[in-house]
Amino acid sequence: MKRWWLVVIAALMLGAAAQMGGTAETLWKFLQSQGYQLGWHYIPGEPAGKYPGGAPHGAILRTFTNDIAFDALSKKTFPLPEGAIIVKENYTPGGELAAVTVMQKIAGFNPEGGDWFWAKYAPDGSVQASGKVGGCIGCHAQKKASDWIFSGSK
């Protein structure tokens, strides 16, 4: 019986590792396989569901975190640990999904940028920007003290 659990744990760890350090396409597939919209958390202490946004993300936003990010943000633990993922859905003023922006913490990826991997997707999942995205890093740099994130740092 113990051997079975070791196999299950190893498989889960391999699955999680597979989405680390991959490409934006791999990350998108991972997010879809996780059903992030149904199974992930909203930012602790912030609005659940859609809320008013602003540039550059959109007029209406909805933000999700995986368990790793949620646990760290609940405890206000900065920097967030490797594996933390924050997904922000960006909507037009009319409520139409315009883009999905993602931050994924990957140890050693970009120490000068908080080790965040950035990605921006069209609603169909096509990659619009990814990696060390200058616009993302430039804006989020003002929040270095809270690990480059605006959400959960209040």
C-alpha cells in the first residue's frame, strides 16, 4: 500500500514539475488541464469574481491563484515560493474576455525580475507575449517589496 502512495506522489510531483520552466504554450495547457476557473482560489482578502480594473489589464478583472500562491498570500509570505501561479482574466468594459495574463514563479528564471515568468494570452490561448516581458516587469517593479505583485499585498 505504501508503494502505491509513493507512485501517486511521484506522479503528482512530475506533473507539477512539467509545468515549471516550460514554454508559454505548456503553461497554457497546464492551466486548462487544471480548470483554474473552477478549482483555483481568488486572492485572499480581495474581491471574489469580477471586479473593476484599469490599464493595462482591462476595465474588468478576475484573478485566480493556485494553492501555492493562495497559501503564501493568505499568510502574507513574500516572496512567494516557486510554483506560485497568478492568473488574471482581462475583460473589456462590455464584459468580453480580451486577454489572460499569468505570472508563474520559477526559481532562477529571472532573479532581476523576481523570478517571475510572464505570459499574455488571447482568449483562444494563443501567446501574445511571454518570458521576461519588459512591460510587465517595468510596471510590477514598483511592487518589489511584495514580490512584484499588486494583489494580496495590502
